[in-house]
Amino acid sequence: MSAGSATAPRSLFFLLSLAAATGVLRVRGQSTGFVSIDCGLSEQSGYVDDVTKLPYSSDAAFTDAGSSHNVSAEHVKPSSTKRYLSVRSFPDNSMASRSCYTFPSIVPGSKCLLRATFMYGNYDGLNKLPVFDLYLDVNFWKTVNISKADSVHTAEVIAVIPSDTVQVCLVNIGLGTPFISGLDLRPLKNTLYPQVNSSQGLVLLDRRNFGASDIIVRHPDDPYDREWFPWSNLSKWRGISTKEKVRLRPEDEADVHFDAPSVVMQTAITPLNASEKIHFSWDAEPNNVYPTPRYTSVLYFSELERNVVRLFSVTINGMLLMSRYTPRYLFSYAFYGIEHSYSSRYDFTIQATATSSTLPPIINAAEFFSVISTAKFGTDPQDVIAINAIKTKYQVKKNWVSDPCAPKTFAWDGLNCSYPTSSSPRITSINMSFGGLSGDISSYFANFKAIQHLDLSYNKLTGSIPYALTQLPSLVELDLTGNQLSGSIPPELLKRKADGSLNLRYGNNPKLCDQDSSCQPTEKKNSTITIYIAALVVAAVVIGLLLLLLLLGVRKKKGLVKGRVKPEHVASDVQSHSKNSNRYGLLQLDNRWFTYLELEVITNNFQRVIGRGGFGIVYDGFLEDGTRVAVKLRSQSSGQGVEEFLTEARNLTKIHHKNLVSLIGYCKDGEYLALVYEHMSEGNLQDKLRGGNSNIGCLTWKQRLRITLESAQGLEYLHKACSPPFLHRDVKTSNILLDENLKAKVADFGLLKAFNNDDDTHVSTARVVGTYGYLAPEYASAMQLTKKSDVYSFGVVLLEVITGKPPILQSPEPTNIIEWAGQRLGQGNIEDVVDMFMHGDYDVNSVWKAADVALRCTAQVPTQRPTMTAVVAHLEECLDLEESRTTGDINSNLNSCSGGEFNPNYNNYGVDHPTDTSQSSRTVDMGHSFGGGVATGPATL
């Protein structure tokens, strides 16, 4: 079976598609996980079946192919079951065309029963009974041969699902238009039907309930909704029944493997004449894939009469299967385990052992299956995701349905694949020339690690050639001829062209530049040379100034050591302003206390500004031992400085974690308030993502994941390890700082608030403080603060890391990032969500999982959001996925992100002015549907 679904944006896309049909996924009792589809039913329609009490929904969320029809009036009867009154047909007349349904959110490795039903009903008015094939992912399931217009044909398979999705595909074999009436998925216990494994499945031929009336046993009597059809023959058999419950024998493992419902086991048959045998038979059903199919059976026995002795044997086609068996009273037994040699007909005989049995034989139920192979591999999941993303981006209308490469006869037009014997097929060639493609070149092309030939010639592609294409190890031919590409060709591609390892064609792209021509017009070359000369002169001047500043800095450091403040002077200064300190309740802090005079020396008279905000200004500085620090000095104009200063000073003396910024010391000297922090040389995350410096966008996906994971660990510490727990209240990208190794630490604890007790559900605050775009809805509207409020803010941060965009987008109109990302992810459009500066260099599954985590964090209802502990665990999984793709070090691209001077425009150490929404006239709109919808899905974090 397929290792990957043919629909790219798998887990998030289908969770959204099913959000409106949540009732289909979960009903009471054992039916959790059931999916019941009425094919052809109008979109958004649904009903509850009168017999099974199961909800049925439209198939619109599971396929985008085909058209809906009603059966003709002549085949509608008062007794007609509702689900057979409509069908969906797939009128593509081409041979081997596939039309597929996709079931999402399957637990990989789980065992499921899938059932497809067909009632032709002359829906098309042609009175032409079709024949077509069914496939389960890439493995043949069954040939559907409709024999009567008004009869129901059922196809049922039990199989192990290796991936998180499974597809049911109808294949046109040239004998009529495929159609379908209904489709069901029923999860099974993995202990059931042990014949089923990863390499083989069972296709039901018949399932019988001997001695029953004319009622079909289904759900709720059978918790797995198997269909048990009655079978009795009054001319040959006598029915036996009981109202007592028939139980499984715990000592018999075989019974647990099949778990026949008690209501089925409460009836049985025995011969009318004590000397007679029980005889029944099944006919084989050969098909175009299995002309000599393999078969297996399950026979069920239980004694229903007291104080009797039965002893009998079972044979099939004259071969002894079991001998001298005695069923136990009101206990179920299932006989299975052998495959029957191929025969066109299978005759079963149950005969009493003449010398010992006082009564004739008995049988309660039976199942008969053909055995199919499910061992074929689907296309490599990474290739599947990439090609489906490309299909969506360029709206490809070819036969691009289901698996791209498998089965080989169904491979998509324009693709060539390799077919290893023991692993998944890989896409090795893509030809999309003259395809009418527009827009830029999708970064997903860089995900085909086995691709050798890529032809995108003669389309309307614009933009530059993605650098990620240089990372394709097997690429030997790249044709970009006849597009509207611009910019420079990546030098690596030109180098490979020159050494003959790559056949690179790029003619008829007037704005595309190679190494032999300039990307600038000829008339500007002279001015360019002038600019270069001027730049060299400026550089020389700057270097001279830097040398001068370096000399001055050495002298200042020497003076600092020489003029160091003595401890006794510090003590006297503390006494001199102790009254002012007590007025604000300043407690004795364990960190170093600085005078204002010392701060002047440390900062070289507050010469270098590295941040500004509502509290004040942050300055660069050096301690006497050369340790670099950041000095956060309260501005005299700050209206909220003293309270936040004291809060931050107190809190930072209590909390210590590798992912929280450390407080080195403080200053409370008369009217001067300041905090002295460890210096974080690489600035803040916001500027790394979209700041005004040259390092914007330099972070790789692995680095971004590592940063968010470390930030989450810092918040987890505040929520879980501190006593009492702390809420940060202002989680945002500008409050996540980075050191020279890009290690992340959360900063700005001026708004930190503690829970009085671990059992508190929330804290009510007098005013809402925080930053617009990050505020949780329950906090912004009702001033109810919980740990989940920080989780919401972190979810916004994670979306910023994925997209590179701010929390509030201004174009074309103000939109929060949650709604913006949710809409695109809901359409399966991951490519347009991911930050373009990552150039497609990431594991797509890792990005999808991170996006899912982010949107769950931003669910409208706080209880639907995960804890920070859960977020940490899921981000670790995202990082594992990315690291399994590449063995590169987390700092492999560090040269582009570090080593420069600390940017004066960085707003680090939490100096961005937090928004007091109680005094703001702006409306904080936190509404979005995606987060809430996903949080109620079946994969709750």
C-alpha cells in the first residue's frame, strides 16, 4: 500500500475539509473513528441512518472529481435505503483513468475495514451496466461487475493502513463509466483478523449468520459495523437459537482475533436428520489481476443447547480441516488459519463423528475471503508532497490523480519514475514544457532528490531561478528556455554547466543574466564603477575611524579598572537612598547593585544605543572584566517604569534557566532606575526575520526550529518549574534574543505575573497589557489571563517564524497572521505560507507539523490549546524530521547571521512599548476559524 498520500497537504488539509463533518468522525461507543459517506449527496447535507444510527455525510470533502446524480425514478421504492438514491460518477472515458477518494487522519499502521457500495439504478439513463476496477492506494482491490440495475454490489476489504491517509480509487477499464453509491471506513482492533498484515489484505467474498431471520446484523450489534447476512434452508437445516449471551472464551486467543457479535452467535443450524451432514459452498471470483485468487475462511461455533454432546469434523473439497471438535455451551470459538488451494468452487462439509456424537453437527456463522497483496510501495512521500504542491500551484489538469508513479501503468503524464525492488518509487523526470505555467518557479522542485531531468521550457514563468535547484544531487538536465525569468543564474548551476555535469538551457529569457553579461543596462556601467570607487573611499574612512575608536576603547577600559568603585562606597550609597527604595518595596536582591556613576563608566557615558521602548533606552556596555552587557535605563518620561522595573527585578532574581535572559545587576540610585543584563550579540528574532539589517532572512529552517524550541522551553520553565508559576504576558519575536551561537533566550519580564496557586484556572487583571497582535482573545476581551494566554502568543510567534511575516499584515487590508495563514493552509497551500527566504530548503513534513502546532496554539477556546510542555514535545519532533533530512550543523549558515556589530536599531531586552489595550481605541480582532476547527479534530495535541 502507498507509503504516502497523493494529496500533498495531507494532515492539515483534510482536518480542515472534515471540520464541518466532525460528526462523521466520532459517534458514540465503538464507532469512534467511523467515516460514513453517501456519495452524490449534496454538499453540507447529512442524516442519521435509521438502522445503524450512524451519521452519513456528503462525499464532497473527500474527492474533487466526478459529478453527482440521482438514480432513475423507476428504481426508487418505498423500501429503498436512502444512501442508494444518489451516486457519484466519473465519466472520464480514457482508459486507466483514476478517480479517488481520500480518507485522512488515519493512525499509521492501523487495521481498517473499508466498504464500497454500488447501486446503478440507471442513473445515467443509458441502461448500460459498467465494469471497473477498485484500488486501495496503489494495490488492486477488486473488479466491480454490476449485474443488475436495481441490486446492491458491495466491495469490502480489511487491510493495514501504513500511512496517515488512505485512498480508494475507481479505475476505468473501458467497460463503462465508474460510479459509486457509498463508502465506509471502520477502524478495527489490530488483534482482529491476524491474517491481515502489511503485505496482504482480505477481500470479503461472503459473511453469513446461520439460522438467523431475514435481518442483517450491523452496528450497533456489531461494534465494527460488519454486515452479517442471514442464511437458513428450512428444507435441510433446523434453526437453533438462544437469548442467553454468547461470550468469548478468554483462554482461546482465536476468539479474540475475530470477536463475532453475541447476537450472531445466538443462532445456529443443524441438519433436520441426525444422520445428515451440513453442506454449503462458495464460488471463486477470478479477476484480471488474480486469475487464480487465494482464499481463506473463518468458521464460528458455539453450543446453544444444554447438556448435549456434539463431536464433528470439517472438510473442504474433501480435505480435512478439523476433527473430533466439541463446541462449548454459550462460548464462541473461531476456526481459521489456513489458505485454501485454488478451486473454482469450495465445498464445506461438517459431519458428526459416528461413534461418539449424540447429536448432529452445528455451525453459527462463517466468513470467506480472497487474499490480495498490499505489498506494493507508493511513491516516496517527499516526492508525493512536492508534486501535489506543484499540481496545486500551477492548476495542472492532466491525469494527475492519486499516486504519481504507482502502479506503473497509471504513472502521471509528464513524469518518469524509478522503481526499486525493495523501496518506494522516486520521480526522476518531470516534463512540464508548454504547460501554460505562470508565476515563479516553485521551490518544491528542489524537493525531488532523485530527479535527473526537469523541463519547464516555454511557459510564462517569472522571477528568479531558485537557489535551491543547485542542491539537487542527481540533476543532469534543466531546461528553462522560453520563459520570462529575470535576475542572475545561480553561479553553482553555471559552474556545473561549464564542467559538463549539467545540461542547462535558458535561452529566450531576455531579463536573465549569466556570468558573461551584466544584469544592469550598458549605459549605467560607468556610474556603477564610480559608485564602487566611492564605496572603497568610504570603507577606508570607516576602517580608520574604527581603529581610532578601538584605541579609545582600550584607554577607557584601563581607566575603568583604575577608577573602580569601592565596596564601602556602594554600601554608603545604598543607605543614602534606602528611603526611596522602601517606598516602592524594593527587596534585597542577590544580583550586583550598580550606582549611576558606574553605569556611566560601563556605557562610556551612555554612548551606544542598542534599543528604545516604552520603559526607556538600552545601552551597550562593558564591565571592568571585559564582560559585555546591556543596560536598560528607565526614561524620565516613562509612565509605567517604576512598577515594571520592580517586577522585573524581583522576578529575575527568582528564575534561572538557560533559555531566559539573565540579570547581572540593577541600579536604584535616587531617581535613576536601570537593569543590567547579559549581552545577546545577535539581537532579537524579529529583526532576524524581517528587520532592516543585512541579516534579514538568513535563518535556516533548522535554526528557526531550534530557536522556537528553546524559547518554548523557557516558557515551559515559567509555567511548570517555577513556584508559583509565572505568566510572561508579552511573548513576541522582539522579546526572543539570540547570542553569538543563535541560542535563544526569552527576555522582558516587566509584565510577568504569578499564579497564587497551581489550581488557579485564571487570573483576572485590572487592565490588559501586552502587544497588539499577540493577545489571546479571552485576555483581550475579558481580561482573563491563563497559561494558555502565553501559548496563544507563542503560536503567533511560531507563525512568524514559518512565514517571516508580522502578526498583523497591512496589505491589502489589516489581517492577523492566524487568519492569513489558516486560509492558505486550509487550501493545502504550504508553499505560499513558508518564508521565501528559506528558498525551499526544508523538510515539508516538518513545516506542516510546525504549522499545525502554531494553529492549535491559537485556537479560540483556551482549553483547546496545548500546554507549553506539549508544544516543546511537538517542536522536538519537528526538529527531528528536519535533522533527518540533513546532517548539517545548526550553525552551518551562521556566517550569514553572526559576526557583525550589534545593530543600533534592534529593539532588544523587551523595550518595545507594550500596548495597554484598556486605553487604546484600536479594535483587537483575534477571530479566526482555523485554530478552533483543528483543535476539535481527531489529532488534538
